[in-house]
Amino acid sequence: MGRALVWGSAALMALVAAAQVAQTAGWRDFGFANWRPTLYAYCLFATCLCWAQVLVRGEQGKRTLFVLPAALFVISLTVFPLLFGLVIAFSNWNLSSLSGRQFNGTANLVQMWHDPFYWNALGNMVIYVAAIVVEYAIAFGLALILAGQIRARKFWRVSFLMPLMLSPVAVSWMIGKSMLEPRFGPLARLARALGIENPSFFESPWMAKLTIMVLDAWTFIPFMMIMLLAGLQAIPKELQEASRVDGASGWKSFWEITFPLMLPVSVTAILIRIIFKLKLADIVITITSGGPGGATDTVTSFIFREYRERSNVGYGTMLAMVYLVLIVIGMTILMKLAARLTRPRT
């Protein structure tokens, strides 16, 4: 009975999905107004699958129910939208057009291959990600300072964590739109008082890119710092005391003991920071909108403009799908390298 429930509900879901695909492609009209019948069929399949676990596997199946519903829910929120996104990616769908969505094969891929602005955004992302090395060094230095016996240590820890509590959009408006405003901003006035004429933080491409990196780093360095600080506090003090007894200098103690023990925490912090960096868009969109001339553009901000300003859903989805594939490949390689780097030495 359990197997019959699973296969029967799966067959029903496949039939409903096939009927809706056929109607969407224009082969035959089944009277579906939207994709809700497929959703209902999937909910029925998920219910039958969970019930079948108990019928077929008994107590073992009951233990499976602690995980299976959550897994099915995640699938409904990730796999199905991903498949629908693939359908849109190979379509010509502009919201300003009255023709609606039309299948266009690999035309979006060809357009992406010849799109210099997209490749410029990918090049900018390489620079932004490479800046994480500097952010890590600053965060590690701050963590070492805050882990020591300094005055008002709790106050400084809270102060350094303040940027992390702010929204990137708030940071963009408070600093990028207010303090760095070239005419009336306080930093611009200070620059004029120091003799710098017409100070502008976003006129030069490299200056604008550097300013965006500084703002983003100021927001997320505290995140890396707090992770590294937790790792430093977990190192047994006996090891450092033993190194001092053996006559090791401060730098040698750090390089031979502290840094190797901090590798797992450091790799984790860097990987998480890379994930956040790859999603960088809000600061760029709020302050520069990718300018000047695409100098500060990121892939996500470029895709955002394709959706919002050009209403090009099909091409924007193709760009997002390609970017997703690049992220998956890149993060897989980085995680394998990280696993090899943090492997215990024998």
C-alpha cells in the first residue's frame, strides 16, 4: 500500500505537470489558469511519501519524518523555481512587450557572450573578491588587539561591531550619499579646507571602485573579526605560554602556533565572506548604479538593472543562471582547496 501511494501520487503529479507544460507550449488547452494544480499535486505526493515511510519502514520511517518534510519543503522552494528559471532563461520575455514570453533557444547566451558590460561586471567581481585578502588581514589584526588585555576592551568590541548592525542600504545613504556628497558633504568640505579642489569620490573609475570596496569592507570586516576573535579565545593559553618559555618571539609564536591553529576558522570566515561578496549589489545600486561607465558594476547590480530598467526578464534570468553556475563551480573548487589546506598535518 505504501509503494502504491508513492507511485500513484508521483504518476499523478507527472501527468498534471506534463499537461501544464503542454498547455504552456500551446500544444493543447487543458483549462489551467495557472500552475497551482501542479503545486497541489506535489503537496499530495509529499503527503503520500511521508505516509508511505511509516507504512513501509515502521519505526525507522517515523524517524525519517523528522527530516523528510523539511527536505521536501526545501525542494519546493529551490528546485522548482530553478527549473522555471531555466525555462525563462531560454525565452525572449520583455515585460514591456505585448507578445509575452517566447522561446528563443540560445539567443540569450549569444547576447551574453557579446555583452561587454556583463564581462566588465564579472571582472569587477574578481577585483572585489580579491580585496577580501586585505579585509581578512585587517580583521585578523583587530581580533588580535581585542583578544589582548587592553583597556575598555568591552567598549572597543561593541564599537567595532557597530557597522555590522547597520543595513548596507543605510550605510550607503549615511556615508555614500551624505558624507561623500561632492558639493555639501562634510568630507568634501574637509578636502576643500585642505586645499583639494573639486573633490569627488565617484568621478574617477578606480576611485569610485575603491570607495565602494571601502564601504563594503567597513560593513563586513566586523563579521570576520568576531569569528576570528572567537577562534583566538578558543586557543589554549598553555600553548602560548609554553612558546614564551621556549624563547619564541611574538612573531614566531604567531606564525608557528596561532596562525596554524586559526586556519579552520580563517578559511570558514573567508568562504562566508566570499559568499556575501558575490551578492554585493545594494551599496552599488544605491550610490553609483554601476557608474561611472560600469566601473563599480557587479553582476547582481547589472542583473538588477536588466530586470528593473530594461524589463528584460528572459535575458536577466539567463545572466543569473550563468552566474549561479560560475558560483557553484568556484565555491566547489574553493571548498576542496580549503579542505586540503585545513587537513591535519602528520
